[in-house]
Amino acid sequence: MFVCQGNICRSPLAQALFEHLLQRRGVTARYKVDSTGVSSYHVGESADRRMRETAARHGITVNHRARAVTQRDLAQYDLILAMDRDNYAILQRKAQNQQQRSRIRMFRDFDPVANGAIDVPDPWYGGMNGFQNVYEIVERTCEALLDQLEGDSIS
């Protein structure tokens, strides 16, 4: 499960890209994928228009309605990927036990060219270049994540 602030930019893009990669590799049945937000500001809204447009330019359809993370999500998903440090801290506080906390990771832990960067920047207040930058980060990180999952080498 991919998690950002409001579930309208980064996490729905990650969900759509990851699902696209699963389909392309023929492994869709092996995974349950979702995205949520740590806040309920945008619950029920479509993904941000600018993010949908950016994804569409790359052949990815983002068809998602925002929702907030639940206790059930924290109990159900094996891997919960936070898009930034604030999201990570909120998820850690929401987790009810150590088992749930251990499933929460930073998304960019899997970015092969992060060079120490931890956060996927929130493009909400920036221009279209910010959305393209986020797309590039999310695409390469989803590719690397799936490579590791399929190789079963996540530590």
C-alpha cells in the first residue's frame, strides 16, 4: 500500500504505475495493491488533474478516489510505503503494535538513485515540472520495488 498526505498525487500515481508494471510482467494475481492518505482532506476526490495528465502522457491511467488509511489497512498489508517522513511518522503513530510498525517503510528506500534523498516531494504547490519529477521518481522506484519483490530480497 502506497501512502501520501491526501491520496490525490503521489500515492495514487504509485498505485497506478505499480499495477501497470504488474500487468506488463504478468504477475498481477500475486499482489493486492492500494493507496491511501494519512489525512482525510480529500476523501472521495479524484486524483489531482495535473498528476492524471502527467501520468497519461506516459500511458498510465490514474483512476482513483482518495481515501484515508484505516487500522484495517495497517493490519492487512504486508508492506506500507510512506512517500515522505511526515507520512511515515503519522503511520508509525497509527500503528497498534510492533508488527504493524515493522511493515511501514519509506518508499524511496527502494529508489536506486535516491542518493540519500528520503522524501518523494509533494508536487501540490509547484508547477507541472514538479509533477514530472515525481513521476520519474515513482516510476523508477516502483520498477526497483517490483524487482526486489519478485526476487524476494526485501530486508
